[in-house]
Amino acid sequence: MQQNVSQLQPLGDTGFLIASLAKVILVFSVLMVVVALLTLLERKVSAWMQDRLGPNRVGPGGLGQPLADGIKNILKEETNPAEANGVFFTLAPMLSIIPALITFAVIPFASPLRLGNSVVPMVVADVPVGVLFLLAFSSLGVYGIVIAGWASYNKYALLGGLRAGAQMISYEIALGLALMSVFFVVGNVSLPEVVYRQQEMNLWFALPFSVSFLFFWIASFAETNRLPFDLPEAESELVTGYHTEYSSMKFSMFFIAEYAHVLTVSALMATLFLGGWDIPGWGRDDMLGFDARGQWVGARPEWWLTLLTFGMFAIKTFFFIMVFMIVRWTVPRFRYDQVMDLGWKVMLPAALAAVVVTAATVLALDSFGVQVTDRWLRIFPTYGLVLTAVNGVMLALVLWVLDKGHVLSGTGAMEAKRAHAQELARRRTARVPVGGAAQP
């Protein structure tokens, strides 16, 4: 893997400050533009799925619609409820949007960029506690929703805020447990390290940790308040819930936070389970960066490699974003009791069991001296295949439990319901009351 990398060196203090400032300005400027375009994409996807025309009046193909919406919200008259708590009513949208934007700072979005003999990591903040930072700040977003519901002095908004808090607590535990299995193998909470371990194994973590992948994906829907977990909004029940009393840019900030959170979660799933910026089947992009001794680990970075890997990262992130949007217009909203049952009665115990089984498997592999880089028949990753087999069995059990009809005999055991309905109809025809004897 080492290819003429002895001359590479980290940036100096001045170069680090300049590069960091440039990345902050560039990444967050692009992030805001992408978030605005996601609102257009959502409307286009919904129009496509419902066989109708989406936004197509402002600009070519409706590309100017996000700008028009932004101008409209800025110029729109703002209303403030007389009974609302003014300070917290204004603070709530900020508490929602800031964590959603900050969390993207620790996600590596491309392979390191070489500038002469210096190397710039393609992550805004390459902190050693990347995932912990991300989980900590993403959890703060719910405070904005809860405070918005309370400060609005509106019973529907308050109910939406309470639902958001309960939903976050219910699924945050399962989300954290889903990540533990990944860290057993990586041995680190740094996201560049997670990408490099997948490159070393030559297998993305979506397969060897399929149960964790499924639970993290489901919890991500709940954490972003997207259908079928949009209980905090629930237009048909709560008149849009926690932001019922908001208008103008304050109202818009909640939606900016939602789409920013969707973008961040999609990028995080691409990094944790689909290799991040890794190009499959090609070792030329396998690189970690400088280790603790200041030596470069991996292939030699090049500017064109940075562009290629960024494109791969964007494709993977876009895939998850599309899934978020397609599910919104496909699956109906869960009832509140169904959301709580899934979080506490299914995902929590199943995630705990998956952590125990995965930990035991990793311990057994380490005891037998199996390494992440070992290959079976010089091709297949032994370590990854064993974990894939174990998680495949667990995933089958989880899906069997979730399938109430057991092996898809009908959604919610429709066959049994149909048989019961036919029996009731037969009894009515024969004038036999339910649980009684035939009438003379």
C-alpha cells in the first residue's frame, strides 16, 4: 500500500488554519444549497410517484423554486402569539437548525487531498471522537422541537413536542447500540478509521453488520421525524404539531433543519455501512492518513482521487436520501402505540441481543487469530464472511418476529382476520349469536 509516500507531511499551523477556514466556508455553503435543493427534489419525487407535475414554473425545470420559496418566507409577515414565551419561542428554531448543520462537520466526504507534499483531510473537523460528537449534537435537535411546542402556548404544539421527546428517547438507545457492533471491529470512534477498516476488510459493513444496519436505518427515520415516524408533526392530528404557531423564516428554519438532518444521517449511513468514499473493488483509494507516528498509511493521495471518491460518496448519500423520500410517499404513519412498541419491545431487546452475539463472534475470531485482512482462498474476507453469516441468521430471526403473519402470510395475519370475518358472516346468516346457541 505504501507508494512513494515518504515525502508526505501534514499541514503546518498556518496551512491548517487556512485549510480549515476554506473547508468551513465551502462545505457549509454547499450544504445550505444542497438542503434547499432537497426541498425541490422532495416535491419532484412526490410528483413522480403520484403521476402529476411538480414545480416547473420558476426557472428551467423548476430549479428556481427553492429561491422563490426563500424570498417568500423572508418577505412574509411574521406572527407571534400573544401568550407565547418570546425568548424560547425565538430560540427554538435556532436550537433545531444549528445541531443539524454542525454534525456534518465530522463526516469525511472524500479521500485526502494532496497539495504538493502536504495532505489535507477532506473532513471539516477530523476529531478522534467523531461519532460521539455526532451523536451528542444530533441529540440536541430535539430540544428545539420540545421547546417550540412548550413556548407556543398551544396544546397541539405541546403534544407534538412531547411526542418528539418520547420518540427520540425511544430510538436513541437502539441507534447507539447499533453502532457498538461496528466499533467492536474498528476499535475506534473516528469516522476516517471506520472507512479504512471497511477498505481493509474489502467488505462494506452493511453485510457483516446487517442487523445493526437495519436498526440504525429504522432509528434514523425516527430521529429525523420522517414518515412513518412523523408523530411530532402529524398534520391530520396536530395541525402540524410543534411548529403550528410559527410563520415566516422561523417556520422555514424547522424545515431547513429537517432536510439538513436527513442529509447528515444519509451521509453518516453511507460512511458507516457503505464504505463512505470508498470505491468498491479498487485499492488505489485505500488510505487512512497519518498515524500517531506521523507516517502515512495507505495509497498515495492525488487530486483526481479526491474528486472520484467525492463522487462515490455523493452517490451513496443520494441513495439514502431517495429512500427517505420514497418511504415518505409510500408508507402510512404509525400509530403512537406502534411507535413505542417497536422502539421498546422490539428494537431495544433485539439490538442488545445483536450486540452480545456480535461481541461473542468478534471475541471468538480474535481468539482463533483471524485478522480483518485475512482472505479465504486469497479472495474472500474470512473475518467479514463469518460476521455476515452470524448477522444473516440474526436478521432472519428479527424479520420473522416483525412479520406478524410469519413468513409473509399476509400483513397483520390477514388470512386469520378473513377467516374470522367469514365465520361471523356465517353465524349471522344462520342466526347464531357469537358465543351463543342457535335460535329456534
